[in-house]
Amino acid sequence: MHQDLQGRVALVTGAGAGIGRETACQMAARGAVVCVNDLKDEFVAPVVEAIRAGGGQAFGIVQNIASREGIREAIQRAAEHGGGRFDILVNNAAWVRYQAIPDILPETVERMLDVGFRSVIWSLQEAVAVMDPERGGAIVNVASVAALRSAPNSVVYSGIKSGILGITRAAAAELGARRIRVNAVCPSAVPTEGTQRNRNAERDAARIARTPLGRLGTVEDIARAICFLASDEAGFITAQALTVDGGVTLTNI
């Protein structure tokens, strides 16, 4: 067990599965008190139980963060679990649908914006209110390589993830004086429950063939990057977008 996050209090949104779940587990293994957020207790409880079974500290926060009031409640409850302390925020939650331009529906856009974009803005506002101005804190936003290069049927998704990078840079500029670092990770497609519907053996093989490191990424790869950006090892890193993609975005093979 690493101890580079010892005693830190962290909230990971959308932590009931995939990248969020693995991030919560890795942060707990590094000594953080982790607040596991998701929509339903059936998603949250198994993650909390697994962390505690491994000797870590975790609390469940069942909360819909797709509103200003929801994300405020989640962060306030995380600070309460931390005895008034709040150090790390991981904005991981997302609701994703891929649609061709003629098929995009207003309700799809609104829900994707609420969960994946507006909640990030409101979370920044609330984090400023609860993070200690002397100790500071770390915020990591989960974006995507879709913010850097896009495919058909991803207008809304790519637009939101591109916006997350803009939010990350602007927030880093504004919050640096409060010792709050703000960074993003840009994962490529990794196998998770959420990406299963858009994957098949042929697509996976094509992605692997285009990737210099010759494999798909894993949730462990992404979580390690998030933990690094949240730790003191990244203490002079802010406003950055760390691409975790095996080299596929910036190469052409």
C-alpha cells in the first residue's frame, strides 16, 4: 500500500463502477478517506464494503449530483465524514449517449450536460467553500481523448469533454492562489460496464492496432493517473490535461 494520500479526504463521483470505482479503491489503498458517490445504494455499498474489507476507510454517499443542490450535498457530506476536512475532488460521473446529428434529442443533451458538465462547475464552487485555503486541495476532472480527436456520432460527448478542459484551465488559473490545483485526465476507451455497449472484438482489435503500446487501457491505468494528480507528487502541476491512451492520440500508426 502506498501512503501518499494518507489522511486526505476525497470524494469520487460516479464511483459505483468502472474508472470511478477503481479510483476510489486506489485512493483508499493510498491512505485516503474516500467518499464513494453514485446514484443508488446498490452501486455504492459494494465499493464501500470492498474498501473496508481491504483495510481502507470509506463512506457511501448516495446522491444525484446532476444539480447544484445535489453536488453541494455530496461535498458537504464528504466534509462531514472527514471531520470538516476536504482535500480531493474527482469529477468522474457522466451519462453518455452517442447519436448522429439528426438524431440528437433535447433530453439527451440536457441530461449529459447536467451530469457531465454543469455538475463540474457547481462542484468547483462548493469545493472552494470547503477546502482549507492554507492547505489547499486537488481537483481532477475526467475528460476524454474525445476532447482532442473525435469520431462520428459524438457531437454532444466531444463538446462536453472539450468544455471540461476549458473549465480545468480556467479554474486552475483562478484557484491557484488558494493552493487548489485543478487538472484533467483524458482516457482513451477502456473496457468498463459503461463502454460495453459500444465495444466488440472487431473494434477492440482496430483500437489495439492503432495504439503504439499495443493494448487497450484499463481502469487501473486511469485510476493511477488520477491518484498521481491528486497527490503531492504532482504538487507543481495544475491546468494540465494528462492523456492516458497508450500514445494513440498523438501518433498515426
